[in-house]
Amino acid sequence: MAEFTRVNGSGFYGLDTMYSTSQIDVYLVTPGVDVSAEASVVEGAIEAMVREVSPLMYYVAADGLTMHIVTDNHHNDAATLQARIRNLGATVGPNDVDLTGATVALGNQMTVAAAGTGPVQTGD
């Protein structure tokens, strides 16, 4: 019986490296301001950012200083997402949140915890 040496796929199981098995990326969004007062605010800054970037999943930290988003990478990269969030402006929502200093970075690590609330299925 003939034997074959496997040559495809064997390099994708390393440590301390995040792999995407589909065409999605994860990003760290730092709004530049505390957006915790915007939680559940209709037409607020959090809603505006979510509507603008259309993530597959997102999480806003309880302190309102960071947001994690999982999104399709076909039409998104960190620079594009950052520009889109910054373009929302300096008076976003009823509390006039300034998002012009927001930064977005491509994530290269992931931590998942089983505390808090969620996941809330919004797209079903």
C-alpha cells in the first residue's frame, strides 16, 4: 500500500496565535470616551457604532471603554472601521458622545468568559 506524506493544513495548530477558519476577524474598538451611559439608549453611541459596522457579534465592556467586534473581513479592516466610527462625529446620540478619537485594532488574541449576560440573539 502506498503512503503519502500530509503537506496541507499541518501548520495551523500552533500556540499563542489566533486562527480564523472562515472569513471573519475580531477587532478591539476603543471609543476614546466612556460610552457606558449609552447602554440601551435608543439612537445612542453604542447603537450607532453597531449599526455602522454591522458586526456578527459584539461586546461592550462594563466600563464603557472598549468594544470587541467580530465581523466579516471581506470589506473591513482596522483602518476602514476606524474611519467609519470616527465619521459618526463629535455629537453622537442624545448625550452628544464624541467618537472622533476612536481607535480600532485587529485582534490577535481572544478570551471568553462565562460571566455576565448573553449571548443575546438579536439576529434571529
